[in-house]
Amino acid sequence: MRLILFGAPGVGKGTQAKILSSKFHIPHISTGDILRSAVYKKTELGLQAKEIMDRGELVPDDLMLKLIGEVLHDEKTKNGFILDGFPRTIQQAEKLDDLLENLSTKKKLCVIFLSADDELIVRRLSMRRTCSACGNIINLNYIEDPSSCPYCGSKNTFIKRKDDEEDIIRNRLKVFHETTAPVINYYKDNGCVLEVDGTLAVEEVTAKIVEKLEKY
């Protein structure tokens, strides 16, 4: 089973990826994790990526594809994988197709599209906070006491990341719609796309994904 989790920032891709990875016993491959791991291990590609990121630039597609290729050729992905955070453009999707064609597997690629209304995402992300005491991320919408961390019990330790400011969130959504959302149409024309309402409860989203995959 080869899956791509797709959706706007804050729709819950990472959460579902972890759940599905455990359920289907296939690795969750996050592009952010790939970069951090390659940089930490000081691989040749990792050192190239670090030099680019240290300049404040985005890692180019060709280098990112090489990093992803290393992971996808690993023995751990022989039964499939869940790719999260890539591709973000049609050009990346085309290059990923070329990469997957070279893998010695006949497993089909399926895209799981978690959909959500922009305003709901803004409300959800703008209420996220990080506990400065334990580092856990919580959402003020889902806890009873907005002054107490549900993980460590610390009081008044919540901080708001710049990424969760409303103007930053809206800009990220704008970029998503302009450059990333068209990728869905690419996969609709070239493969399997299963759309699930990402605004449902976590357990409901998982259940609907599994149901659609079983039918597919």
C-alpha cells in the first residue's frame, strides 16, 4: 500500500499518518523528518541540504527527490509507505511518479485528500499553543482549563508560535491553494484520490479513510 496524505496546513495529516502507519504496519515518511535525519546523520545529501537551509533557502526539488528516493529504496518500505508533505507542486508530482516507476513494486499509489474549510482551519490553528514547560502542543478549543497544561499540569506556560498567527495561517492557505491544491487534479487524472472530511473527529476521519481504502 503506497499512500500520499494530502491537505491544507492544520487539517490533521500528521495525526492520521501516525495512526495509519501503526494500523497498516508501513512507515510514515515525513519530508521534514527526512531532512532532519539526513542533516543529523551528516550524509552527503544531508550536508548539501543543510548548506542550503542555513542560507534560508528552500531545498530544491532534485535534491529533495534524491533524499526521498533513498528512503523509498530502503527495505522498510517494501510493503508500502505513507508520504506526508510531498509533493507540493505538479512538477514534484511528475518527478515522484518517475521515481516510483523505478521501484521494484507493483503496488498502486493512492492519494488521501483531507478536505476542510479555510475558516475552520484558521480557527483551529490560531488556537494552538505550545507548553513552554513540557513542549507539548495543545489546542485551547479542546481543554477545559485554558491556563493549565493537560500534559504536565504547569500553569500559564502556553506560548503562541509565530506560525499560528492568523495572518501567517492565511498566507500559508493562500500558497496552498495557488501551488499545491492543483496537484489533486493531477492525481484525479492519473490515479486514485480518496476524499475525506478532515474536520471530523480524529477517530471518524481514520474510520472513513480505512473504509474507502477497503472499497478501493
